[in-house]
Amino acid sequence: MLKKPNSIKIEILTVVFTYITEYFNIPDELIQEKYKIGIIKNEKVKTTISKLRKLSNDLKIPVSTFFLSETPNFPEHQIEFRNVNLDKINFKTINAIRETLWFIDIYNTYKEDYGAKSLPNFTETTDPIIAGQQINQLIEFEKMRNYKNIDTVLRNIRKGVFEFGILVFQNNFPMNDTRGFTVKLQNINAITLNKNEDKPARIFTLLHELGHILLNKHGISNPSEIEPDNSTEIWCNKFAAAIIFPDQIMKKITINQTDIGSDINNLSEKLHSSKYALGVELVKRDVISRTQLNEFLERPYYKKSENNKSGGFSYKNKVYSEKGSKFTQVVMNAYHAKKLTQIEVSEILGIRHTTFDSLLAVH
């Protein structure tokens, strides 16, 4: 009996296969378990077209790339895996990194020159408090304290950093891998946040990752607590805290020492902060003790799922939330210029036909 074309064994160059999988940071264990491609020992990889097609679909590259006679010339990207075990990282996280690189490439291909502002460059010798104060003014963070809806705050911070050419995406990957990460491709910076993190905490993560961009230290790291021991992580945390918890506000704060819970709950909403981050900041400023904070965090009414609800769900809003309104606009402009088809737009934005129509109505 003749074999189906997809099940026929084929051979591709190991050097090409290795280059592609290493470029997308796919560990050998995942290649073996998810794609059923065995350990590579020879100059050529033996597999089937169906397995390669599955891998190429996930990586958003043509399957023909694997059949090249030499390694492809992918654009260099900048991402460092800080204290992350690639052998144990979830495929959803790897896929989120791959998608971010893909989105940057799409944006770079179809964007129009809108004159992005220049960001200051910092080093770890720069005082993170002063750096935070400077960025606070540049993105006009204090104005955002007037918004009560956390989605509005997140949206405006994203708009603020986009003025400096930084894209911000949101994706779904395990929290025990990372809270967020930064990548740089073709001189474009991007931040990807974890949708599983509480929205107030995502604000801190976004500003923390912005700190990595300002230090030119892009990458991904394990989601350690807000008090890590790595010097870069410490700098970025202090930088983010300086924006959310400026001295002019924190010096006026008093806490009811007999019941810190209600004060932390109220203040966290006003400051657009997670309760945990605010509590850590209060401990650092000697407003409350570590024991008081620990007792608060252990109380039944302390809920880690804070203010995660959106005003009203629609697939159009889901696109804006995940991809950002600016990136969506670039993609839709490319469609109107006949540079992208409806099918390509739907694949990039992850939408259905009805959602495309609703986007078309406003773009």
C-alpha cells in the first residue's frame, strides 16, 4: 500500500533545523515530545512532512524554510534568558516569544514613519528613583491616576510608551514561567505582558519591563517576588516603584496600625497598584512591619485576583487588549493599501470574519 505523502520520511539538513529551532528558543525536549522529532545525531534530520508542517505553522514560517541548503538569514533579535530553565519552559511561553518577534517583523514591514520620540538611556549606575521620576513625566503617569478603570490606565500607559516606539502586547502563558518579557528586533522594542497576572500587577510589570528597555537589557526571567537579588531586577523594581509610588504621595500616607487591611485596599485602588506591591513599598518605608504585611496577605479577604474584570467583552476589544490599538491600526492600514489580505489580517490579529467586519467599520 502506498503511504500518504505527509507520512513519507524525508531528510533535511541538521544545521538548518538546529538554526531554526535555536533561533526560536525551542528546547530539544519539546521538539521530541510535541513534534515527535527524535534526537538529532547525524548530519541530516529524518522526519515527516506532517511533523515539519506542524512545527512551521507554530513558528509562522514557510515549511520550505526547513529544506534550504544553508541556514536562513533571520534578523538578529535581542533577548536574554535570565535564570530561566529552557528545558522546563512551557511551549505557550515560547510561542508568546515567537509571536512577539513575528508581530515586530509585521510592524516593521508595514509601519508608517510617525516620528517616535527618543527615550533616555540609563545604566545601573543611574539612580532608579531619578530615572523613574523622569519617565513619570514623559509618559504623564500622574494624569492616569484620575482614571478609575484599570483597563483605561493600562491602555494609556501603552499609548504613552508607544510614543517612544515601544510596542506592548498581552499574551497567555504560565505565570510560573514569567510575568512578562522584553525583546528587541530590527531596532524595535516590544514588551509582552502575561494576561494571567492581575491587572494592577501588570502595570508594575509593564513599567519594570520598560526599565529593562531603558537599560538595554532585554530578556525574560523567572517571576521572583518583588524583592529579587539580581542587580538588574532590583534596579527595574526600584524604577517601577518610583513611578507608581512617588515620594510626594507616599510621604503623606498614614496607615491605621490596628487594621492595615482597609487602608491597603483603598490605597492600592487609588494608586493603581497591586496590594502586594503597595505592601512591600510600605514595609520598605517603615510605615508597616513585615509581620503586619504577612498577616494581611494571609487573611481570607486578601484576594490575589484583583480588579481583573473588563467593562464589557467584545472580540474587537480583545484584539485591542492583546495586540494594542496602534499595532491593529498598522495592520488594517496595510489591508486598505492591499498589502495584506483579509485572511492574513485575520491570522495576524487572531480574529474571525465577524470581528474583521467590526474592525473594518472603525479602521
